[in-house]
Amino acid sequence: MKVGAFKRRIKDYCGKIVRALGLHFIKIFVAQVTHELRTPLDSIYQVTQLLRKEARKNDHLKQIQPLLAISFTASCDARNIVNNVLDMAEIESGKTPGTVNEAFQVTPFFEKILEVHQVIAQEEHMKLQLYMEMPQVIISDPLNINQILTNLLANAIKYGLKGSTVNVEARRCDNTWELKVSNVGPGIPSEKIASIFDPFVTGKTGQTQGTGLGLYIVKSKVISMNGTIQVQSKPGGYTIFTVTLPLIEGKLRNLSKWDEGRENSEENMVDLSNIHVLMAEDSKLTALLLIRSLKEMGCKVTIVNNGLELLLAAQKGYPDNCPDIIILDCHMPVLNGEETILQLKKIPALSNIPIIVTTGDLFSDMLDRMLAAGADAYLKKPIDHLALQKTISLYLKKQH
């Protein structure tokens, strides 16, 4: 080989390495920045919950309820984008998306997801229609299903025609069930069908924007649940995404502690007045918002920064000021959530106190370890305040 040709090959090879390294570091940077964004976005979500609650109680604030609804929806959408980017980083690092199966009521679950997207649909003069032919309770991974449906709905609204209807159908098919999301719009050209599930592929037209990660994440989640996804599209007509998943029918008695159904409205909650909650949370802003929410429920709250401080506070309060409920974050300095739970379970006086863990993790390895260590329930960050109230109420009922 001539020297000139050899030099060109070396140059091309080095160029490929530099480009690959550049792309790798760009992905790391994006993932890190996105992770940092999630905490303030979670805080915005929690503040919006508190504001909506105040507006419902005060007649003078009714006029701002539509604005708060838009703020709530926007914060949900922003968090979904963040979750997609973090999911992509996990998948590309070789980690398989985890699944945590639990029983939940299907209709309220789907209605709540559609309610979040209703505001955006109304802005586009679009309607959302839900059709259900499902068992009352199924056993599956609600977090994954939430993300699947959220991404499919976001795309259906984004690319749908103004004034049209987006249909969501959930139907049982023997040992499987189908989730269909359809819209009427420009459709997907046949030559692009094969690539729409690849990362960073979008349908941008100058007016429509997106990250191109939604369908990539959807497919990854569906595969992790042993399901399949297909798409049918007619240019200038309909587009239908069909997700097929295994069906495991549950019973009302199987319902998990964080999905008690509509009958557990705020009016039917246990009185939380003077209930002592001991909480470990290293994010000061998150702690501040949770304290305010818990105090509005009537709880007495003790807040510490890490697991070691929680152990000391719990033992110091025994027996006169022993906590009724413990809430702790998965990731904490000094002593993390898993080790804290293991230590708590070794102390007879504290071993029966219900433990609720909070996590922003999108994958379940840490969550599985926390539950295996002895946690009773988990709540996904950002914390839904009504879900927190339901979970505390349930464990207080069990103790009496």
C-alpha cells in the first residue's frame, strides 16, 4: 500500500473514532443535564398540585383554574421528555428496562392519563375518546403502560388534524390485550414506517416539533413487557398504533396499596390529624413542598437529610414520639434507602412502622432492592399528593 493511501486510511479511521467519541460524550452530557433538570421540574409539578388544591378551595381563585390546568399539563409533558432522554441513556448503556407488575383498576387508570392530555387537545380543538372492553382489574406494569400511552397520545395530538378526534381503545383478546391509539392527519409515508421507532426520527414539518425519542422508548418498553407494537398509516388519512401485551386478569382484592380506585376520594380518607411522619429527603426544595402537603393533611412532620439521621431520630423519639409512617428517598448521602431499611428492620421497636419509599428511578433494580429490604410501598417522583394521602391512610387502617 502506498504511503499516501495509508495516510488517508489512518485519517479516515481516526475521524470515525473522533466522531464516535464525540457522539458518546454528547449523549453523556445530554443525559447528565436532563437528570439535573428533573428535580426542578418535579418541584414545578408539586407546586402546581398545591396551587390547584388552593384554587379549588377558594372561590376567588376559580378564574385561574384553567391556567393552572395548562401549567399542570405542561409540567407533565416536560417530565415525559426528560424521562424519555433518561430512558434512552439507560437503554444505550445496555440496561434492560425493568418491569414491576401490580394489580390496578384499568378504567380509572386510563381516564387519569387522558385527563392530563385533555388540555392540550382542547388547545388544538381536538377531542379524546376512550373505548374500554377490559377486565376491571389487570396485573401489569402501570408505570410502563403510562409512559407507552403518554408518548402515543402526545404524537397523536401533535400530528392530528385540528378539530379531529384521537381514539384510545383497550380491548381483551383471549390471553392478550390490545391498546390502540389512532388519529386522522397527514399520516406516515410508507418509506418511513420502518424507521419511525429509531431514536431521533421525527416528523417535523416546520410547525411540528419533537425529540424523536417517544416511539423509540415506546418500543423498548413494549418489548420489555413481552409485547409487540405495530403501525398502520394511510397518508392523508388515519394512523393507528397497536400495542399487544400479555393479559393477566386480577381481582379487586389484588389491588395494590397505591391504587385503591375512585371510591377512595379525599372525603373518605383516614383522619391524618396528629399523625407523625418521619421523612428523609436530601433535596431541600422537594422536602419543603412535601412538608407543606403533609401538614395540610394534618400530619406532624419530622424531616432529616439522610438515612443515618432518620435512624437516630426514630430511636430518639421512641416510645413517646415514635413515628407512625416513615418516608424515605432511595438515593441519599451517608446511608442510602436500602441500607436504612435493613437497619430499621433490625430494631424491634421500629421494625413494624410502615415504610414508603420515593424514587425518581426509571428502572427497577434499586426499587426491587428497597422492597426486598422491607419497604411496604413506593411512590414515583414527583409525588402525587393524593396518592401519598391514600397510601398513608391505607397503612394506618392496617395498623388499627
